[in-house]
Amino acid sequence: MAKYLVLYHADVSAEQQMQQSEADGQAEMQAWMDWAGAAGDAVVDLGTPLGEVRMVTSGGASTSSTTVAGYSIVEAADADAAAAIMTGHPHLKIGTIAIHEMAAIPGM
């Protein structure tokens, strides 16, 4: 089984997404928990929303923008199986999902 980093992309930041009524927030969280429950043991780390970005270069660090609003880590037999786990994911109502295989580091 391979591990996959799942990045949730959206045009609206995680901070903006969380600025909603308490009832809407609870409904959204329940949708995520329902998805995680259906995905079962494939979800290694449900992850978290991501806040402000600092881009670091050889010249220093500065605030930057990104469409990445959060992450999860899942485990699956292959990339197609990882993509299938995302079927019906509530994030798809507002954005896209990118799945990156987490490559093994030789000797580790």
C-alpha cells in the first residue's frame, strides 16, 4: 500500500470558508466526517485546513497566495484507488483535489 498526500484546492481560503454560520459549519464538518467514515482505514491522517502561506526562497520569506486550502493523507493500493477514495468528497462542491503519491526515500 502506498501513501498519498491529498491537497484540497479552492479559490476561497480556508479562513474564508470557516466564516459561516455555526449551523453551516456543523453541517460541513458532518459531511467531512461522513466521508472519512466511508473511507475508513484508508484515511491515515484526516489533516487540517491550512492558513496563511509563507514562501521561502534563498532571498528570504514573504507572504504568498495559494489555492491549497487543506490536506489529508490516505493509503491505497495505487493512484486510481486513491482517486476512488475521493468519490463524493464534500470539498468537490467548492474546489478540486490533487493526489500526490508520497515516494519512499531510499534507505529510510
